[in-house]
Amino acid sequence: MTTRRTIAPEELDTLNLADPRLHAESDLSAVWRHLREHRPVHWNPATDTAPGFWVVSRHADVTSVYRDSTRFTSEGGNVLETLLAGGDTAAGRMLAITDGAKHTGLRRLLMSAFSPRALEPIVESVRRTVTRLLEDALERGTCDFAADVAAGIPLGAICDLLGVPDRDRAYVLSLTSSALGSHEADSTAADAWIAKNEILLYFANLARDRRDSGHADVIALLAGSEVNGLPLDDDEIMLNCYSLILGGDETARLSMVGAALALLDHPDQWQALKRGDAGIDTAVEEILRWTTPALHSGRTATTDAEVGGHAVRAGEIVTVWNASANRDERIFDTPGELRLDRTPNKHVTFAYGPHFCLGAYLARAEIGAVLTGLRDLVAELEQTGPAKPVYSNFLSGLSALPLALKAA
């Protein structure tokens, strides 16, 4: 079990929802419930160093903002870190923070690499990797599920897609772990900035090497294609590789670790999975809802607008909180319960609308492989030490989860 301090709704006006420590060390369930009921569009006030922003907590309002990329653009940044710093210099060049025709063309190009047919060999490799990692952990009897099992799965898959050499993968993993969150409470923004720039430099060099190389990977696809009649330059290739490696690694990895913790904390659901009472595909969706590894997404209002009946002015930052929408009582029956057989399951873990996660199919396959491996290979799970949270206002999950495993 992990214990976090429960924040009462009465503390709301003293909270800064951009504080990574708040999300890592606190249980905000009561705060989100209060916001959904009483302040579904809440203003998080400015600080001495950052502007204020809107906090959207109801599922219907969250999906409404996600759908409307005309009035709520991602091109000012799509996470609090960049939005509060004044924007993102990659806007209009990187898929995640591009809207309109450029976004449509770039997404159409990348979808060819992320279709179920194209991903078939990657998914088969993922299943083999999961089996090998779990068998290794079972042989030892103990593991850090985050480092010894989950870390090797999504990163390996996205590196296969991008053609990252095996020798570089541990280095890339160390950078992705620092770029969006931290394992330590006292890590600084400078640490994340350095990691991000090292990732960008790495992919800039790889993109230059891949032009006209004959490789069959996503980097070569980007280098040899046009979007709306124009070729992508090296910076655009670099930025989109950066986006894919971060999006394809961290969120899936955190959901896998969160799945193991959820099964530990809910032995009835662990047994339901073992008995086959909950199918893997359905269980994957509930794990995605339950863990919600990406806490929020951000937009900037391009014009005066309304969200949930509240006026928003042009230029204001609007954040939509998946962490709250995925527990909305208006959508989910008993949302505070983990139910691996939950259906329907309209979670927004992969966002919604034009920016729905490009790698959703792959992430589902990866989490499904982990759940299948746990069901078939593991008889018992026991936590042997304290879990460590990720410190981030964007990512939610654990950077360490020590376990003892007994083979089935």
C-alpha cells in the first residue's frame, strides 16, 4: 500500500495545482470531487513567477475543450510547464502542439506507422519482452517493478519504431525519465531542461544520419515524406521524434507500474483477473482510467469563449484535467472503485478529439501484455518496500515499486 496525505476541499484556495510536489505527495480525490460539483471551471491564481490558469474538471467540459482546436489551441503549449513559461518554440512544427491543416497532414503521415498492421511485429516483440522480463523477475524472486519490468517495455517498442540503436537505449531512458518528471522532490526545472535538450540533440544527429539511408523506420519515413506538399526539415523531424519518444515511453510505463500497484491494493480484482472474470481488453481500459498517467493537458483560448457556462477570455490558459474527468460520477458508476470488468469506459486517458493519442493502440497492447503476463505467470505479488512517486504536475505514477513475486 502507498499512503498520501488527503487534501480537504477547504484547502482548495491555498493550493497551486501547478506544484509537482502537491500531485506526488497528496491525494486530491476530495478536491476534484468538490470542483466537479461546485466549481467545474476553477481559476488557479497567478503566482509571483507564473500566470493564472483555468482548471476544467468535468468530463463533458474536458471533452468539449479537447474537441475544439479552433477556439482552444495547443500551439501555445499543451502542458503547464510550457504554458506558464510563455509558450513552446516547437509550436506549429511538432504534432502535439500543432493544429489545423499542418496537424492533419502530419498525423496522417504518422498514422501509417502506428496502424495495427504496421505495429504487428512490434506488438509481438512486446509480448516476448514482457514474458522474458517477468520470468527473470520470478527467477530472482524480487524486483523493482518500475525499473526491472516496466522500464524495458514501452521504451523498447518506441525505439524499435524510431530505429534507435540498442547501445543508446539506456541513455535515452535516463533522459525521458528526467524530461517530464523527476524521481526526486528537489529536482529543478533546469534538470528537466537539460534532459529535454539532450534528447533533442540526440534525435537531431540521428535524423541527419537517416536522410537517404534506406532504413525502414519512423525517422526515415519523416525524412522522406512531405506534409501538405512540403518536406520536413531536420528540426521538424527532431521535434516529432522527441514527442514520440516521450509520449510513447513515460505514460505507458507509468500505467504498467500503476497496474501492479492497483492489483496489490485490490486483491479481489487480482483474483478476478486470475480467474478470467475480467477480460484483458476490458481490464486494460480500467487500468488506463484508474492510473491516468497524464494528469492534464493545456490549451490557450484564441478568442473569448465559454467553458461549462464560464467566460474565458482570449489569451487565457485553459487546463483540462484527465485525473478528474476519469473519476466523474456523471460518466462512471462508482468511479472510486477499481472494476476490471467496467464497461462502457469512456476515459480520457488518451485525450479526445483531434489530438487523441497517436500511440493508443500500441499502449493498449503493451499494458495488455503486462496484465496477461501477470495473470499467467505470477501466483502472488507482495510489496517489499516503499514506492517512490514521480514528481510532476503532468505525470502521475511511481518511479519505484519493490515487489516479491511467486511463480504460478
